[in-house]
Amino acid sequence: MTETRGLCTVNIKSEIVKAWGVHAYTMLGGVLGMLALIAISDNQIQIAWILLIIAFIIDMTDGTLARRYQVSTVLPQFDGAKIDDLIDFLTYVWAPILIIHASGLISNPLWLALPILGSLYAYGRPGMKEIDGEAYFIGFPSYWNVVALYLYWLQPVEGVVVGLLIFFFILSFIPSRYLYPSKNPKFPQITLGVGLIWLITVIVFIFQPPTNTMLIFISLIYPIYYMLASFYVELSYVRQNRRMQTG
């Protein structure tokens, strides 16, 4: 009996250690975000992107680990989701937008208020990551890191930069479904498969920027797929609801 209790105690302690390990893994993204800000202030933009892509990988994988080790059940007194949102805002919004400014892509910094305001609205919306019990982002999911990365690579004229800021700012307020890659109920295999190829491509480009701009445009295939697939999913739900209402 004593031996059984001892084993149970060891197992519980092991689960707690693993749960805190997952939280520590998530928090590492916040440290990387801080280091990215320092790199940007030192005009080491490539270093900043390397740090942000590592933070991105952490964000793409920590949720799977949290579910694997049932972190919310083992440590119900600690809200890992809130920590995740804080880090996401740093690494998906603040740092990438600062890179747009530091890279001289826009002359009037007031335009940079658009992604900040759009993201604050998105994160302030209850249920921004779920609708009708299914895992979707609601409204543009603040992938400003991807927007800023391609602007940094392609260096378009300022009018294009402003136009894209306005476009994605507007999408932040439209309650449309967007694919949630790590929990995707629609097209999970193609989204994760093509997404992995895209991520590897981005990592290679960050370490060794391509001299041929066409390669960068080709890599846009996945972001374009993501947007079109998300719009398709939303349209299919709209049509389904209309049929139910008329039926």
C-alpha cells in the first residue's frame, strides 16, 4: 500500500515537472521576442528574424505539447493560454511592425498604428480561436510577422506597404473563419504538409536571402493558399447556414 502511494506521488510530481517544462518552453518565446527587439534596435534585422522564426516554431509546437501532457489539468491554477497570447502579441505584432519601421518601408509611422489596433481588437474579442465548438481563428489572425517578412524581403514602394496594412487591418474586424494550422478541422494534411515545406523554405531564406526575387514570390504559394482556403471554408459555412435557414 505504501509502495503504491509512493509511485502515485512520483507520477504526480513527474506530471507537474513536465507541465512546468511546457510552460517554460512557451515562455522561451517571450525571451526570444525581447532579444529580437534588442536586435532591431541595434539594426541587426537578420538576427531579429532568426529569433522570431524560432519563437514562431515554439508557438507552433507548444500547444501540441500542452495537450500531450494535459497541462491545463495538471496546473489548473496557471493560465498558459494567457501567457501564449502575450508572447504572440510581442512576436507576431510588436517586433515585426518595428522591423517595418526600422527597414524604412514607411515614412509616416502613424500607419503602423493600424496593425496594432487591429491586433488589439482581435485579441480582445472573446472566442477569437473557436467558433461553434470548432478551432478557427476569427478575423485575420494577426500574422503580421508573415506580412512584415515579405515586405522586408521584397521592399515594395510605400503605397503597396500602406495598402497591405489597410487591407489586413480591415480583415481583423471581419468575423470570418481562418484556418488554425495546429488544430485544423479542415484540410489538416495539406495545410500542415505544405506549411512545413514553406517553413523550411523561410528558414533557408532567412539565413541565406535569395538573390532571385522570383523565389520569394514562389514561396508566397503557402500564404496565398492559407488565405484562399480560409475564405473557402468561411464561404462554405455561410452557404450551409443559408440552406438551413431556407430549408
